[in-house]
Amino acid sequence: MKSIAFVQTGRVVDVNTNDNVLRALLAERVPVKMACGGRGLCATCHVYVERGSEALTPMSKRERQTLSLLGEAGPSSRLACQAKVLKDGVSVRLPEGLYIEKTTDLTDLIGRRAERRLLHPVDGRMLVEVGKIITRSVVEKLAHVELDLARVMAETHNLG
């Protein structure tokens, strides 16, 4: 067993050697959307490795390519579905915000202020800032989110 610490909660989760970081997120009941099904093609499981990056598997070509599309990716960025835990000492932090998978995720929030940043599931860019009112026109402008996600899923299907 290996351990992964979560910066936001201070909790430590045990996982089996070679389990990915995503498994630890799910064990902690972190609401990860996994829009691409854990194939390393979207941003919804993006994490920042605060400590212990050497205790994870090296980054694959696919992961590197996906991270290159993310607006908020940095040197410590990894996709939780692709990073497997080899040793103890890994500590991760989640990006600030909520990934939107489809416009219907926002329908019930029309007229309310965004409590968290709302992020695009493919490239991680901010769609709605904290404190901004979510209006019907904002939701309509986000229709491309579903199209972008459908495109990624189609590309995945064509690759497999």
C-alpha cells in the first residue's frame, strides 16, 4: 500500500501500488467527473502534485498532449487517471473550480451567483468567475462545451 495526501483536506488515502491517483480521489469521494472515462483526454481529473512527483509513473505522450491544452496547467500538473503511484509521499492539490460537463449542469443555477469557478472539461479554461450571476444567456453560450466533449469522445473512439 502507498499513501496519497490531499492538500485541501489534509487527509491521507491508502492505495495499492500502481493504482492511479484517480482511485484515491474516488476513495475520498471527491466529485471527479471523469468526462473522458479515465482515458487521459480531458481536464476533469487534473491535479497539481505538490510533493512526491518522483513517486509517480512518468508522464505518457497522451497525458503530456492533453496537459498542453490546459490553460491552467503548470510544471506540477498531472492527470489523476494517468499518474500511477509507485512510492509513498505523494501530495496533490485540486484546481480551484468545478468542471462543467454539459449545459444542463447549470440550468438549475440560472439566477444564482457562481460559488466556485466553472471550468471547461476539455481545456480547463474558466467559463464563469466566482460571484458572477449565471444567466440563461451564459448557459446558451456554453453549448459548445457539450460539442467539445463529444468531439473528444469521438476522437477517443477512433483511436481505440
